Amino acid sequence: MMNWLKISAINLAMAVAFGAFGSHGLKNIANDYQLQIWQTATLYLFIHALGLLAIGVLHTVSHHRASLSAWLIQIGVLIFSGTLYLMALGLPKWLGAITPIGGTLMIIGWLALALTKSSSHQS
């Protein structure tokens, strides 16, 4: 089992760094659209990093089997936020066609968590 507490902590650190870079490093070189998609990418990274933190805690305290969910969410946020970050930095807008794949993986990850039973409970 991956250590989702550590992975979430890394994601949270990256979200703070990317948020600061967007606020300070990009404000003079990016247009409003680029700043907006950078902020969206950072918001989703933050939210899902906190979700992975919760999954890590859930696994630690109850041995809940959420590895598939966590992987789907992690890969999803990397694709979703990653493509938005790249577009905000000026890479081709066709990357936006890949972004929904990340969003779909995040949705499936959260649904998988809802359907996953804890290994310590039978309900």
C-alpha cells in the first residue's frame, strides 16, 4: 500500500508552491485566461490532496481498502491539473482535450471510495 499520507503532503506542498508561483511569478507575464486556469488547476490540486490525506488517515486508523480510489484520484489530478498548468504556461490548447480524462478519473476514484468496504467492517 502506498503511503497516501506522504503523497498527500507532497501534493499539498506542490499546491502551495504552484499557488504562490501563479500569484507572484505569473501575474506579470500571463493573461487573465492563463491565470484563471492556473488557479483552477491549483484549486483542484489542493482539494484532491486534502482528499488523499483523508484517505491516508482512513487507511491508517481503520485499514480501509482505498488504494484503487487513491490511485485513480492521484492520476486524475495529475492529468487534470497538469494539463491546465501546461496550457497556462502557453503550451498548446489541444491539451484541454486531455483534461477531462483527469476529471473523469477523479470522479471514478471518489465513486470507487464510496463503494469500497472497510476490511475491518462487514457492513
